Amino acid sequence: MLSLSHVSAGYGGDRVIHDISLNLPMGRSLCIIGPNGCGKTTLLRAIAALIPFDGEISLDGRALSSMKRRDIASRIAVMSQMASVYLPYTVYDTVMLGRYQHMKRTFFGRPADADHASVERCLEKTGLTDIRDRRIDELSGGQLQRVFLAHTLAQEPQLILLDEPTNHLDMKHQVELISYLRDWAGDPGHAVIGVFHDINLAMSLSENVLFMKDGKIVGEGVFEEVATPEFLRELFEMDVVGYMEQSYGRWKALKEGDKNGQGIQEQI
């Protein structure tokens, strides 16, 4: 169980999130949705103990404030959108870097047999075995994000935090990544929290949603039970449902070969 109790956090003395409390059992996933600047990423960084916070965050009943940085990093992994600059390691070496916190416990911090075995499993799970020796600066965006996923899995975390991890991926690789993480979160020893701008993509990961605005929780629960047209309009300051209906109309017309599709387009 991940538990947050009255958590506030920010940067340079300025609070970005305020009085956040939530509980997430293992075997579950949660999506955080809200407008830009509402504190979604700050909340993830607090959960990962990457920034100072007030209140209490605990994992399996153990307060993060009582844990060493190494222990937190071995339990909680953060997977963000792809960086534009990265070192030209091979795929294998990049995934092995995910074992760093485990290797620190071994003699001279060198990879042990268990580390190599873990990397092999992660390469196989993410379909990277055939390109294990290629440099990551030679890979496509989809391949690179799979490398980062394998790197994250190599940490063997209990909790994965996703911060817009699909921003640079095409539709096919977005769906594949979210599908894999949804299945991974279904394990009773795992959990996933994801931050997304794309509501449809968020809902494909989890039906459980936490809505944020101005650094506070303004709604939480199953999407269909919390979200209403009025709620979403106030949250995003636009007619979200109307926009989605127009988009759906265009796709439906395309599927049905509707010759009136041009008329729908003119309405948008």
C-alpha cells in the first residue's frame, strides 16, 4: 500500500501541492489528470522522495522519511518522457544501469550473476534481445522508450511513476507501452501511478483517476463516477465532452464511410 497523508511540497519554499492524501493498494494503477501547472509532476517527485515534502508518505507501512535514498530508489522507479540528450551506451549497458542500487550491495559494486539474469529477463520482456548490442543513440523513438522501460523494470520496483512517458511515441508504441504497464500493475506486488495530458490514454491505463487543480485534489475515484461535463469544463476551462464528441463523430464517419464526414469537419 502506498499512503500519502496531508502531503505538501514545492520548490524554494513555495508550495505547489497542498494537503494531498491518498491510498493506493498494490495490484492497482492510478492516473493523475489536470491542467498544466496544477502540480501533477511535483506530486510524483514528492512520492519518489526526490524533493522535500511535509506530511507523511509511506510504502507498505514504512515511512519514506525513515528510509535511505538507496532503499527508496530500489522500491520506487520514475519513468519520464524521453530525454533529448543521452549517453551512447549500448542497450544492454543502459538496462544494466537500472541494477545500480542492487549492485551497490555487491563486492566492488560489480554486476553479479543475478544482475545479468535480471537484465536478460527485462530485455526479453520488452523485445530488445535482438538489439542488445546497439547503441541507444542509434535507436528509433519506440525502441528507445522500450529500453527505458526495460531499465525501469531492471530496478525491480514495487511502484512505477509515469510522467508523460508517451509524449514522443507514435500511437502504436503508446498503446503497447500502456498495455504492458497495465498488465505489470496487475501483479499484487506492483502498482503504477501515471500522469497524462491525454485523457483517453490515461483511461486505457486505469479507470481510477485523481483530478488535480491548483495543487489540490478536486476529485478522485472511477472516472465515470467522478467526471461530469460540468466538472471537466470547470477543471480544464473548456468543453471537454463536446470536443471529444466532435472527434468521435469524425472517426465514426470515417469507419462507416459516411460521405457527410466533411460536414462534421466544418463544424469543428
